Amino acid sequence: MVTADEIGAISVFAALGPAERERLSRAVADISLVPGEYAAHEGGERALFAVLEGRIEAVKLVDGIERVVGERRRGDVFGEVPIALGTVFPVGFRAAEKSRVMRVDAHDYHAVAAVQPDVAKEVGRLAAERMGGPHGLQGLAAEPPPPRAIVVGHRWDASCAELRRFLDRNQVTFKWVTPDAPDAVEQWGGPLPSDGDHPTIRVVNGKTVAQPQLRRVAELLGLGTEPAAAEYDVVIVGAGPAGLAAGVHAASEGRRTIVIEREAPGGQAGTSSRIENYLGFPSGVSGDELASRALQQARRLGAEILVTRSTTRIDATTRNVHLDGGDVLRALAIVLACGVAWRRLSIEGFDRLAGKGISYGAARSEAANTHGLDVHIVGAGNSAGQAAMFFSNHARSVTILYRGESLEKSMSRYLFEQLAARSNVRAALQTEVVAAHGDDSLEAIDVRNNATGETTRLESGGLFLFIGADAETAWLPPEIALDRHGYVLTGSDVRAAERWELERDPYLLETSVPGIFACGDVRSSRVKRVAAAVGEGSMALAFVHQYLKDAQLEQ
């Protein structure tokens, strides 16, 4: 319990009278922290804190790495910036040693400030001091995060594009140097690698590797590629929205959790330029930003994340999970959140120009490659519409190619209206791509009007395809029941397919193998939305807990 005398020892509350201190002492929270425990997280809701004992570090997440940017000692306050400006915490605050702090909620602070205006003046002065100056938050925001790697490679080199996407999606800040740039030698810091060695990556203060495999890149950058243990409570296959949600909830419940991702966290949603109907983000959120936040949250709560590792086999009897490279993980429960893969088109020129102007999906990092060009998008769902909106801010023109007769039937109304208001966006209906042309990169596409049969050649600076996706579940054991399209059956669908053998009913997201659950796009369901995937990932863990509880009771 915080006493009135302890409140009087805090400089900003020194002007309060005895009765006011006593009233405040009954409203504040008395919080004890162990070293490394957070009093407030970056992005957390506003409140004012004061240090009663110990030492608190101010921590800013820069390029996925926590950076200490200040400290508070006994008698100091923190949270003055969000309290004064009405914002969330711009940095996090964690205990550097065993500490004790008091928390004043916003409404209690404002009640005090109304009675004693000098408190508000002092908090405002401290907030201005924290914001200003080269060492304040403004200086920190203006300082660009140092790159963790430098990449040399040509713009239309498919391997270079793959490497850049991998770094982007793993939230690794890097500098990309094109060999033909006038200052390329200066940016690289010496003679450039030969064309035969492109792409080449140099980790800052580390090694230089030519034509690296992505797993090697992950190892160089300290990303997790090897499991820390052989046994886990929950093994989650896939780090898309569903898998990360499952990882967050499993780790938060104290389960030993590992999430296995064959590429980079974020899944298919990570390639979405903007998601505008996700709850809690009124201005929308990009797929990579959503994935970044979820990844940070999962790691903070203790989930282990592996990247560049594929799950090759699951033993339905023992629930052993086999990874490429020979690792075998034993699990009490398994969650399948492996998502889907973009459906690919077998059209002349597509395979040769993939990664050289033709992309399946579209991440925000593609924007620089479309500046001032005419780009084309194949598809008419929300993902295609969001990509068109995003690229319209960079490209000279964006054309949506769609085989149907109207975008309104397949796209959300709000998105259709936004596209209609963009002067450089148009839709070519009843139209499909039949060929792609170019030597080193995409130069033109042939499109056919299905109503007239006429084929036209269009210059194109980029072709982005959003034509749906398919489940890749052929690697699953035959004991796990699939629907006719290859998606995993769960819950009542398992019993309806006569693939359930226990007396109890299968849990809602449980597969035909007890203890193995499925969520997100890989699950047989008509709903394929990011919000639905996140919800299912959370639900799956609720059923995992019940399953493990029942299993313990039976022993």
C-alpha cells in the first residue's frame, strides 16, 4: 500500500496538501516488479507512474531489438508524455532491478490536477523536456534506425527480391544497394561483389555471404532456426495470424510453446498492403505491421519462434513433429495453422518472369519498384482492391483485370467506393491475362477481352496476382481427414465424415486425430478473413487447454 508520506516524496506531488495526498494514496496502485518485468509496455494505455524503490529503464523497440533510451530512479515519474498529450506510451518501462512503483490512472491524475493546477504544470514541463532535445523522444524519432545488413543485388534479380522480402517480413532493417547506382561502391564500403555473386549480404559488424540461403541469413541475423528443446506442450505449425494468435495465448497460459514457420511470420496476410476492417485499427493496418506486433507479443510472452523451417511429417499416434533437417519435436498437442499458398497461373512467360515484375500478392516494400509506372492487378477480392489503393499512391496508373462483370460482387462496398474515387485506378472487366513478355524483367502483358475475343498488348511495369489460394496439406498423415479441396476437417464435420472414434464429441477446432487442432485458412470453412484466423487461433488454445486437462484426469 502506498502511503501519503511516500506520495509527498515524489517531486511532482510535493505541492499537495495532507488530505489530498491521503485521497490519492487510496486511489493509486502499488506495484512490485522483478528485474526485467514491465510496468508499462510501448503502445500501452496512458497512466502516470512514480518510482518508489529501485530503478526503471526506458526501452524503445528499434528494428526488433530493445534499446535502453533512459532511466528513472527513486522519486522520478514516467508516463508524463502520454498523460500530457493523451497518447499511448511511446516507449516501454521495465525494472532494471527489483523495484516498486505506483500507478496513477488517467482519471485519478486529472482529478488531482483539477484541485492542484501546479501538478499539471510540472507534469507538462517534464513532458516537454522528455520530448525535446537531441536525447528526447523527438531526437529519437528523427534518428533513423541503423541497418542490420546491407544487400547488393539487381532490381529484377528474383533471388534478390526474395531476400529483400524475407528481411522485410522479419522486421530486419537493411540497406539495398543496386550495382548500377552511382554511389554503390561508397554505400557498400569497398569494391562491389561480382555479378555472379549477387545477391550478397553483409551483416553489420558481421560476415559477408554471397548468394545465401534464407536459413543462412536467419542464422547470421540471430533469428531462431533451431529448437531449444525436444519436448513442448504445444507445437504450432505456421506463423500467420492464426498461428501467432495461438502462440500468444499458449505462451500467456504458461505452456511451453514453439511456432514453426517455413518462410517468415505473417503468412499470406503479411503480403497485404492494408487491412481496413480489422477491429481496433480505425485507420487500417498493413499485414506486415499486424504480423510485426503479433510477433513481438508472442516472443515477449515466451513463445519460441522458428523461421525457415518446414514441417515434413506428423506422427498421428505419438504426436511427434518432424522438421526438415532431421529434428523431431514431441508435443502434447499440435495446432495446424499452416495457411494456404497463392494459386499460380500456368501462362506463357509467367514462370520465367516471376520475381522480375510478376508477383503473387504484394507487400508494402514493392512500392519503390512501381514509382511512375503502369501496373496491373489480377483479381477482384479485398486483397486486390487494397493493393490497387496502395499502389495508386506510387504508380502512374493501376489497372485491375477481372474476368467477371462487376467488382461490387466480390469486393467490400467501402473499398469499391474508395477505388472509384481514385483517378489513376481503372477496372478492365471480362478481361484476363494470357501472356507476359520481357527479357530481363516484365515489359508487357497480353490481355484478352472475353466479351469480344480481342487480345491487346499493354506495357506493364508490374503485375500482381490475387487469384485465390490452395491448401498445401498433402504432407499431413492420412489419419487427418480433409475435405475434397484438401482443407482440414474439424469439429462436427469430422463426425459427419465418420472419421471420429472417441465417445466424446470432437472439440470445435479438433481434427480427426485427438489432440491435433486446426485453425485459420487451412481449416475447412467458408470464412477466410484475418480477423477470423486470429479468433480461431485463440479458440484453438482454449480447446487445447481442455484437451490437456482431460488427458491429465484420465491418467
